[in-house]
Amino acid sequence: MKVLYYDCFCGISGDMHIAAMLDLGVPQEYLLKEISKLKINSEYEIKIQKTIKKGITGTRVDVILKNGHADNDDHQHNHHSHTNIDGHSHTHHHHEDNEHNMEHHHRGLKEIEEIINSSDLSDNVKKLSIKTFMKVAEAEAKVHGKDLYEVHFHEVGAVDSIIDIVASAITLDYLEVDKIIASSIQLGGGFVKCAHGIIPVPAPATVEILKGIPVKTGVVEFETTTPTGAAILAANVQEYTDKIDFQIDKVAYGLGHRELEIPNVLRVYLGTIQESEKIEEQYIIETNIDDMNPEFYEYIEEKLFSNGALDVYKTAIIMKKGRPAIKLSVLVSADKEEEILKTIFKETTSIGVRKYKVEKIMLDRDFSKKKTVYGEVTLKNSYYKGELIKSKPEYEECKIIAKENSIPLKQVYEEIYRS
């Protein structure tokens, strides 16, 4: 299993993330070609360079806006982040006369969704980008006491933030890892200046985004994690642990801008987990239903699967007063739980569910093609400790063969196993 691990000992920001992904091997030309599909090329340029931070060689990225605000001195990447989610120093100066120049960057969520959805980026990149933007927008809306789509602010609207978030989606989509893990996240300390005055580190939006995620503070008197960096992790990471329990295949460094007492870098690892079986933590959500039209179940099952259910099954039960009923059980991963609960409560007559944790143990699997008398058929192979112990043909393909040849399905399976 291929894993990506974020070592956030000095936090994370959007530009450090892009830099780390490029340092890890995502081709620079590929990223620039994909990001240009956003059709806002006239508003920015991306400067990429190999450089050194406290003796560590890595990649540094600057998103430079083409509006007279480029500022390439060695300020930190995350200056006063409450008014600029990634706080690129080149985007927001402290000078008062810059405020009117930034007005055209006050994009709301609707406009950002339109920029992303109208592009030629892949569906997965669009989905990941909007999911990450939502993390920031929800936090900002809560902090400012506004509705999600009412908020017009630098945070989500600044071009550099759009670039940071979409670039994160492009690079993660390119890497195609099986699992994303992160260490606990260093937030820094002290205070930062923002449009509202002096605020403590971490900024309120960063705290909001990282609720439920392990964090640390105080390694330096500086803001080391920005809302953009926090949102990239919150939208993509499946597990948080400070323990590295995998084979390290590659290590890379994304460099921040400011010089700190510790190396101002984001370290990332690509690794492999060697295992004969995968153990995944999942949940069973179940509810007993005795008052619903049974015709509805087919529709509800389809809905549950399309919203991320891993399995859905029904058990006939007898409830109180001798009433025949159905126990509806849904297997789900933690990140899809919210969608599944919403579907159950909206689509069924249920007014309550039970939830319990389960461990699912799975053999390693792959697919291969096999030539048979019926043509090429896909086989699903299962391995235990590296040894192939099971192979079975894909049911849907066998069904088509049986129909096309007007033969029993059983005969198709027998012929494939014989060959």
C-alpha cells in the first residue's frame, strides 16, 4: 500500500505544500499545465526554485500576483493569515493604500466554484479543490458569523489561495496514493496583525478548521500553520499519528520563506506499508424499521451506495408487539458517516440509529486479464502473505457472456475455471 505522510514539525501553508509536492517528484511542467486550466493566468505567476533552509535542500514556491503587489523579500509565507488565508507577504502589505487595489480579489465561494467547475480540470481535481475550499469557507463563515455564501473576503478569494488549493488537489491526484497520513500539526505561537487588529496564534479560522485533529503549539513565536495549510490536511488526511510505521521510499522538503530558529520546512514522505492483509477501522450504522413501504428500499440502497456506503444489507426481524420489521445495516468509513446519516434520516422513516466500530480485515487484491474461449475476462486475485490463494472472474463480465451466448452462467464460470 502506497502512503503519503506529512511531517508538520514546523506547520504547513499552501505554498510550502506545493513546494513539497514538487520536491517529491510531481513534474513542474505537469502542475503548471494543469493549473493553467483555471483560466486566471493573467492574474499570477508561479516562481519555483531549489534552495536551502538551515542546511536542508528543498523546493521553494512563490505565487506572485500580477497587480503590482509582488514582494519577493524573505518574509514568511503566512503573514497575518486572518485576512489572507495563506498570508503570502506578496499579496497583502501593511500599507493602507493597497486595500483598494485588492478589491477585485474579494471573491466569494460561488465565484470560486464557478472558476473551478468551468475549467478543464479532471472531475477528481475539481471535487478535491471544492472540498478544501469548503473547509476554509465554513470556518470563516463561523468566525465572522455569516452565511457560507454571504462571505466575501480575502481569505477564500485571493488568487494565491485559489492557486494553493487547486495545486494541492492536482498534485495529490497525480500521486495516486492509497492512504494519506499526517503527524500532529505545529501551529506556532505569539500574535499576528490582521485587518481586525492583533490576534493570537493560531488564528480563529485555523482553530476552527483543525477541530478534532491533533495539534501542538509554541515551537516558535510565529504563525506556522495557515488556514489554507490546515484545510489541505483536513480535507485529505485519513489518519494522524506521530509514529512512522512504514518503509520510507522517498523524502522531500517544501521550504517556507521566513528564517526561524528551527528549519522552516514541511517534510513529506512517500512510503510503502507491507502487509498481507489490510485492517481498516469502519462503522456499522443500523436502524430497525417497521413502518415503511418496502418498495422504497431499492431506491434508498442506491442512494446510500452513491453517498459512500461500503455495504448495505437488510435483515428480517420481529419487533415489539410481534411486528415484522427490517434491520437496515450500513457499513461506512468515518469520512462518509455524515452523508450516510443524512440519507437515512431524509429517505427512511427512521428517527434514530445505532453506531458501532468494526475492524475490517482484507486480503491484498489485484486484477488480471485472462484469455478464455469467450475472449478476455477480468480475474480478481487475492493474496495472503504474498501467496495467491484465490482467483475469481468478474460477475458482470460473466453475465454478459452468458447472455450473448445464450448459455447458463454456471457454464461460463466452469469453463473459465477449467482454462
